Amino acid sequence: MHHAHLLQPVRFYPLATAAILVEIGWCLWVARRAYPWKETAASLSIFVMRIPVKALHGLVVVPVALFAWSHRVAAVPVGTWWGIGLLFLAEELAYYWSHRLGHEVRWLWASHVVHHSPRRIHFASAARLGLTETLSGGWLVHVPLYLFFPPKAVAVMFALNLFYQFWLHTEMIGRLGPLEWVLNTPAHHRLHHARNAPYLDRNYGGVLIVWDRLF
């Protein structure tokens, strides 16, 4: 967890840009379909609008996280393999419930619905997130984590979770066999974004799909 600087978003942007370019090529020359240029432009515009919003979000969340950590119940050693494993599972479970509540509670859905507004799922749509996440309060689900884990460690794990989910937003990758039983995959996430009645409100996990199978 001492390498949080490696997770700076600026280091991730070239990879995301390369993935988008590959996806454009796949759409035009392999799948022989039009690429959603307008939806990509809209997603990137919202991404730019979120930059100052994220700064404001940090001003609200960081004091709450530090307050909770100062009143921690126990300090899990995140420098150990088992501590990192516990943090991963705790963050995954918190993300699952945060995401699920984002669909099932109308106040939270009003913010999350922005992410589900594209008609087609594509890499750039991963960046289309709501501007009102601080106000909606979905982030409060993560507060209990700070009673056991350092805020910086939680932030790193949350960033890893979101980075993983970027590659889920594409039609370019098919089903992945046995991995579908454990991991959240592009196939699972395409169903999550589907508007067909049988598939609504399914597959809320970040990295793992096991929470969806358990609950």
C-alpha cells in the first residue's frame, strides 16, 4: 500500500486511451458496425465536468474518513497478505451494497442513472458517472471500512476496483468460461446495463460476481 502513487489517474489515462482506440478499430473493421461517437463525446464531456466535482467530493469524504479512523475499532495490518485480502473483500462487499442501493433507492439512482444513459456500452462509457455523488450519499456505505482500515489503503483498493471495472464496459470481449463463476466480466456487465426486464437490477459486483450469487 506504499505504492499509491502508482495509481494516480494520469498513469491510467494512456491505457484507457489505447483501449478506446483498439475498440474503435474493432467496431469499424472487425464487427463492421458504427462506433458511438456522439455517446463517447458525451461521456468524455461529463468526465471533464467531474474533475472539480471530485475535488469537492474529497473535501467532504476525507474528513469523515479520518474521523472514523481516529475512532477505529481495530487496525487491520494492510502490510500483510491477509490484511490486503481482508481489505479487498471488505471493499468489494461495500461496493456491492453501494452499487445495489444506487439502483434500488430512488435518491441514489438519480445520481447513478447517468452511468446507464448510453444506449451502447463501450469503454468511454465507463467514465460517464453522475455529478451529484457527494450529495446523494452512496459513499457513506464505505464509512465502516475506516473503522478497521487506514483511509489511504481504502482509497487505493477503491481505485483498483474502479480501474478493473473499466475493461468491463465493452462489447469487444466475449464470455470467459469458468472465470464467469467468480469474476465480474464484460458479459456480466453487459447484462447489468441491459434494459430487458429479465436482466434489470442484476450483477452489482465490482471485481467479484460472488456477492450477486450469495445475495
